[in-house]
Amino acid sequence: MSVLVVVLGVAPLATAAPSEGRPQGPCDIYMAAESPCVAAFSTTRALSATYRGPLYQLERASDRASLNIGVLPDGYADAAAHDEFCTGTTCVFAKVFDQSPNHNDLGLPEPLSFETHGLLRLIPFHLLDASLLPIVIAGHKVYGMYFDGEHSGYRNNQTANMPIGDQPEGMYMVAGGDHFNSTCCFDFGNAETDDTDDGAGTMDAVNLSTICWFPNGVGAMPNFFGGVPPDSQCKGDGPFVQADLENGLYGSDTGVSRDPGYVGEQYPYVTAMLKNDGTNFFALKGGNAQSGALSTRYAGPLPPKPFVPNPADGNGYSPMRKQGAIILGTGGDGGSGAGDFFEGVITRNLPTDEAENAVHANIVAAGYGSPAPTK
């Protein structure tokens, strides 16, 4: 008989002004800028000053018991409880709790059917080992999420208050800059609710990887099998911040980045941002999550209709046709990529540049520091 061991957390609260000495978090900043968080996830810290609930749920192998890991008084994850619970056995991240009021928690994706996804999609996803990625943040030992790229991913297809259709949204994630791969998709964001490629514009997610879909710009076949071909317009070693808009990873409206000097986000911890007004405009930003300012990697028109004919693509990416599922470490139709995830949010409305700069400054101030992520 399995035993359930649960630490009960306070229900997630709406963002508000800092209290009890805790500094504001990204969701407080976005709320003040009228682009509230509709989903917020982290295994390292609370993302608003008022959040007192759990960050994630562990399940251990020895007896299948579970434990909710909450935050310490200063807002960082209670890794001591994590370590005590997992001593002598292994633990997985069974759930990552949404810190917004919407309870859009992330868990294991539902099994996919052969009829809609084919033989490869019958391989089940697996939950991540919760102790593979210990890091230090502001002097605290905490754990990140180590995605191995082998059918690893988290998802919620039944969400509340997510932007859909052409409604504007923003998002960011803090990810590892030294663990990535050249296949699709290490994504975080908005995706299809049926785990199926429903055509251009049905997803809107930020991606961090070295895959270059457009070796010669729009009009050339994408590099489906990974790697960066010799004639690629992608420069440097990456990883690159891109937008997964379904049927294409975009560093600009023409595919790859328009900046010949962009060689990737080569930092131990990366802030990767995407915003999309749903009709005409999207922007990508990246930066060192330990210091400095954000850099705009692209800001301009949405891409045209994809070059690969697909009746489901409709009018292409303008307007967007988002469906409101949330994905982490996986693509809209069930692909998976390698990477490290520490925190991320999705907002309703288009965040201002000022709000995004303040959020990045908040991330830097949070203290993601030495040592670099330990694999």
C-alpha cells in the first residue's frame, strides 16, 4: 500500500506588494505593468512576494509517497526537506505548482494515441529525477529541472485564463546555458490542447537550443534531424533564443536571427524572453541571468505563412491561433529537448520593455550564482 505524505501549503495568492520583508518577484512587476502572470513555475523560489504555497511535489521510488516542497521565509525553496525526504532513494518531480491564482499546475503529459501521433509518440514521457541538478541561489542549495531530451516533458492541456487565439501574451524562462541540444523542442509556453500539430500559429513558446530550422532562410527545408549545417545562417555555438510558433522555430520573421553578431546566449544561466501581440509583432530577448541587462535579439513583424504546405496552416502566423495549453521541456506535438529549467512565467497582455527589464533585474538580484549548474 502506498503512503501519501503531504505538506499542505497555503493556496496560491494573487500578486501584491512585498510583505514581511520579502522582496517583490517577477509576477509583482508584471502585475504592476498590467500584464499579470497567468502561470508561474519555479523549483527554486517564489515568484511573487505573497506566494506561500508549494513549489513542486516529489514522489519517491521506495514507497511512492509524495511530499510538497514549499518555500522558506525568505522565499527560496526548502531543499533541506527535499533532501531529507529523498535520502536513500530516488525522487521525481511529480508536479510543478502554478504560483498564479489559476492553478495551472504541470504534470506528466497524457499518453498519446497511435492514430493521431504514430509509432514514435507511443513512447511514454517520464518524470524527471528531482535531484540531478543541485544549484546555489542566494546562498541556498536548491534544485533545478534537468531535462534529458529522452521523452521528458511536463504539460497541462486543461488550463484556466490562458491567452488564446490572437490575444497578446509574454513569457520568460531562466534556463541553463551549458546544457542543450540541436533537436526540437526544449520549449516553455503556450501550445495545442490536443498534443497535435494544428498548424502555424497554434503555439507560442520560447525555445533555447542550437537547432537551426532555416539553413538558408525561409524557403529552404528545415533541418529536422538536428545539427547546424555548414551553410547555416546561424552563427556561433549557441544556444539561441527562438520562438516556436509551430511548423517553425523563428529567430526573426525570416527564420534565423537577422543579427550577424548574434552567437547565442553563452552564460551558465540564461534569461530567455518572448512576447507576441497575436497579430503583427513579436520580440525575442536574451541575457545573462547573473548580471547585466537584457539584449533584444529581434523585434518586428510575425513570420509569413510557413513554406512547407500544410492545409492546417490557414493564414499563417497572423493572426495567431493559440489554444492555451502549457508546455515545459516539450513541443506542441510531443517532441522533447534537452535543457535545464529553473523558473518561468506566462503573462496576459503584452509586457512593456520597462517591465521586462525590471523582471530581468529581479532575476539577477535573486542570486543565481556559483557554482554553475552541476550535472
